[in-house]
Amino acid sequence: MKIERRINKINMPQICPFCKSRNISLYLGGYLGKLYKCGSCNYVGPVIIEMSEEDYRKLMEEEEKSNRSQQVD
Ligand SMILES: [Zn+2]
């Protein structure tokens, strides 16, 4: 029986830690590290969120819920 290894290196969406946008692009990359830039809020920095497509969907759902509950009050 042949067991195929799952490929771990799927393309993870990169997400802005501030506005949760996926509008992230590599701003600078080199030996010292990488800087990313968010096209939505103009954030530039080394920190981005990487998560699976599914986790991102969940995150967006949570965001929507919390937005709604804020409006209810
Ligand atoms: Zn952003």
C-alpha cells in the first residue's frame, strides 16, 4: 500500500494584521528579513498573518459577527 504524503506547502493567504485585508505584497526582501506592505491601510512591516483559506473564512465570519453585535447595542 502506497501512502502519499500530503503536501504541506500550500499557498497560504497572507493577511494584514491591522485591517485583515489580503492586499499584502512583498515590499522589501533580503538577508535582513522581509517587509510586507498592505495595499489597503498602507501598513509596512515584517509581521503578517498567514493562515489557511478556511481559517481566514472563519476569521472573516467572526469579524462580521462582532461588527453586527456592535451595531445591535
Ligand atoms: Zn492593512
